[in-house]
Amino acid sequence: MDYYIRGITRISMGFGILAALLIAASVVIVCQMVFLRFVLNQNTIWQTDFVTFSIVAATFLGSPYLLLSRGHVNVDVLPLYLGNTARYRLAIASALMSLGFCLVMAILTAQFWSEAWDNNWRSESMWRARLWIPYMAMPIGFGLLCLQYVAELMKLMSGRELPFGLKPKQEDLV
């Protein structure tokens, strides 16, 4: 279990770095595109597609890191008022529902990617990018997110992590 958790943590961190690099590359390309259009008065061909695909890929590929680092918006009003047992059960239930959603999305996006691959879909722009390349980020991102949810469930069930990251209530400990 420790090897799995450490391995998935490293993979999620690696994809978090990749997501940050994709966003940084998008910023550089937007600056280059502005320079070409407004300073040199030239057309841009591939830049808009690249930026769009990079931001979308960063969103999907960076999602496991976001879960790992608890960077998502967390509404913890209900867990704050629950006792330790109910909080634990809610954490397990919400993680299982999220895992189920991610599994369904991983399957559906893999089918979508496969269709783009089989039919050689290309973007509508002059660049005519093969769409299976950017679409690949969706099933990979959701697949890694599923693996990260399994790791989070393992940490929660083994007591390595507290439900919702909240300290146990004192009245339940007495």
C-alpha cells in the first residue's frame, strides 16, 4: 500500500509540474502571438489552437495533483458540525462517489479519444492539428485522477489522513 501511495503521489506531482509547464508555455505563446499580430502585423496560424489545447490539457492532467494537494474548493460546513464517525463516513462516501464519476468520465473520454484517433479528426484551423493528441489529455487525466482517489481512500481508511483534513472533535474523544 505504501508503494502504491508513494508511486501515485510522485506521478500526480509530475503531472502537476507538466500542467504548470503547459500553462507557462501558453503564456509565452500568447505573448508571441500578440507580438506577431500587433507589432509585425502578421497572421498567426497555430498559436490559438496550441494555447487552447494546452490550457485544456493542463486542466485535465493537473487534476490529480490538485486532489493530492487539496487545492480544490472545499465546502466543509457539514463536516465541521458532524461527529468523528459521521465525518469519516461522509469522507468515504464523497470519495467513492467522486471516484465513480471519474471512472465513468475516464471511460467516456477514452471512447471519445478513440473516435478521434480512428476517424483522423483534425482541427478546423489552418494548422489542421490531429485532435487525438490534445484529446488524449482527457482520459489520461481522468485515469490518473481515479488512481489518486484510490490512494486518497487508502490513506483515509488506514488512518494516515483525517477526513476532510479536520482534527477530531474533542467531545467524541472523551
